[in-house]
Amino acid sequence: MSLSPQGAAFRSALDIVAASEPDVARAIADELASQRRQLKLIASENYASPAVLLAMGNWMSDKYAEGTPGHRFYAGCELVDRVETIATEHAKALFGAEHAYVQPHSGIDANLVAYWAVLANRVEAPALAAAGTTNVNDLSHEAWEELRHAFHSQRLLGMSLDAGGHLTHGFRPNISGKLFEHASYGVDATTGLLDYDAIAAQARAFRPLVLVAGYSAYPRNPNFALLAEIAHEVGATFMVDMAHFAGLVAGKVLQGDLNPVPHADIVTSTTHKSLRGPRGGLVLCTKEYAPFVDKGCPMVLGGPLPHVMAAKGVALAEARRPEFADYASRIVANSQALAEGLLHRGARLVTGGTDNHIVLADVTSSFGLTGRQAEPALLEAGVVTNRNSVPADPNGPWYTSGVRMGTPALTTLGFGPQEMDEVADIFVTALRATSPQGGGSRAKYTIEASVAQACRKRCADLLTAHPLYPGVEL
């Protein structure tokens, strides 16, 4: 049987890799086989197109290109300039942004670029103007020490982790928490929803330099117009991290007050997750912040990754096609079908459902398990998820009471609401057959072997009907 062009490309690439290090080639092939055996419900993962994957494996990896198009610190970057400009123009057109910066290597890099752009604009630039210079190297030792102290005396207000926020939004284990004095806003204890009046009152009392919105485990859609009003009332820069839901913005599922781009000063994102591109980050911003964001290298980043920017350009071009809007709408329809299937079978969901791509199940109140127990039990049953905190989680951030699910990846495979209802049944069936192991451990568990086997068979049947990369045989 003849290979498809994609299959031939990947097989040839692995043959070449194997000639240098066969164990790496085998691991890459085994990863594809592993992903083909499991239902991927991790909300932050997806399946990039063969075109995106192939765009990353090329000789642009060999080029250093610090700077921006037309202003590089190395010679010979004309084609890197072309690729970066293509990706930037696609990003601006896709999201309706005044400016785009596609160099960040990851979501945390994108957020660090954004934070330092705010500090450069709001703290450094006024200090330089007062000193009558435009370059920090011209400051006296005393003036520089004063500025450094000012950098580390700023405040950031972001969503709490147990309410669905992200570690990079000011929490101590992350560099953002070491950079800013941080405070968190949460959700209503009864509904699990954002309380905008409470956020406004907290912002007025705390007076942050930066108000951060966006989430990694909040199954509803924030009102970014309201949050922008709160930020600007207290003189804060409004920043939104849309890494999780960028695909829903690109696909025009989230519009008006639910689209952060028209309302935020700076928007950051990853390019994978629901956007279905390569692993990497990007920053969108207003013209005011553009010159500061463009200094991400050398301010935060090292040399950009031209091969990944090439893949970003491909993915952003794909996201501008009409079929991507259909894909984005199906993500949400599938998420709601999954939520309804779980609720129908007696599972408890945070906020009682979903409006986006995320479903967050409380497995402690539903099945008497911690997330640390439910996650590996589901893996034995053929379902890949991740444990996650729920608001005011009694089990803490390591063991957790929740399991987070997302539908971007299965939607890429072609799953629809009927299949998502079957997934819900597999989820509930597996966890009802799981019990905490004795001794009071919050990690150990047992799952009935026959049930796990039956669930794996059901997962395999679904994946046979909706194969991953059907044109690729290694």
C-alpha cells in the first residue's frame, strides 16, 4: 500500500533520526502510538496538523535572529524576517490586534514579556524621562538602584489558583510572584462564578499596577469589558492571558464582551491548546505597548526560534480559514455535551456546567476520590486527564478534589456530541469502579480490572472510528 505524502514525510524523517539515535526515533514513534490508544481530554493539549509539525523540523533552527524584523543583531536574517512577518500579520488579522509579537517560546515567556513591557512603560520610561535620558545605561548608580527598587514595589491582582487561575499570574513558586506584590481574586463560594463587584472592591483597596484576567480551569466565560472597566478605574494596566481559549477567540465563538482583544491593553497566549498550533507563545497589544513588547528580546527572551515561528505562521494561517470557526464552535458544543452527560450520570461539576472548552468535575463529592486517585485510574481506563483544584479545595493543590477535562483534542479527531456522551459514560463507569486504597492514603487507589479493560476497549472503538493522523503509518 502506498504511503500518503504526510506518512512518507514522517517515516523518512524518523529513518534519518534513527540513523543517529535509534532510541529517540523509537520514543517518537511510541508517542504517536500512545496517543492513538488514549482519549485525550487534557484541556491544554491538542493535535497540530502535519503541516504545522513538519514546519518545525527545518534548517531555520540553525539561525540566530535576536531583534525584530529589519533590526537584528545578526546578519543574514532576511528569511527569518519574512517568516516572522508572515506569522505576525496572520496574528494581527486573526485577532484584530493593533500589534503582535510571535517570538515567545512558551506561555510563561509571553507573560514575562507582557509584565516587563508594563514595567518598562509604566515605571522605567517615566524614570528615564525624569533623568533626561532614554537608556538605563546612562543612569547613575543611585538612580539605577532607585529604579530597581521601584520595579519590585509594584502590585499585581490576578485570579486565585483554586478558582481557576494560573501559576504565572503572580504566585510565589513562579517568577511572577517573586516580581510583584500579589493578591488574588476568587469566585463566589456558592456559584463558583466571578463576582465582579467583589473584584472591583478588591481592586480599589489594593490598587494594582496590573490586573490580570484569564484562566486555566474556569468553565465559564469572563466578561472582559467589565474587568477592563475595573482595571482602568484604578489606573491598572489590563492584561489577559487567553492561552486556554485563544482558539475560541480566533474562531469567533467568543465575541463582544467575551473577546479580550478589544478590551485589554495586552493579551498573551500560547499557540497550542485550542489554537492547535506548535508549542509556543505570542503577545498582542495596543500601539502604546508595542515598542516595549518588541523589546522582549533581549529583555526576557534569548534568541527567537525561527523554525517554531514558521510553524506559528502555518497554524495562524490555518486558523484564518472558515473551517476553523466551525471547529471552534464544535469544541464548545462537545464540551457542553460532555458536561450534560456527566451531570445526567450524577457527577458534580464546578459551576454546574460549562460555557467554554473546559469541564471541571469534583471527584471527591461525586465519587469519594481525590484527583490524585482519579487521574491514574482514568488513565488505566484509557482516558487522559489531569487532576485540578476546585474552589476552596479541601485536598489542596497536590492531591486536589477535581479532574479537569477539555474537548479541543477530541474535537480535532472529529468527535461529536454523541461520542462525548459515550466519553462521559466511560468516565463515570471507571470512577465508580475505583476505590481509595486502605490506610488513609490520598494517592493510592484500586480500580476493578475488568471495568478498566472494558473501558479501554470502548476508548479503542471510539479511536478506531476517529483515528489520529490517519495518513501516517510508521
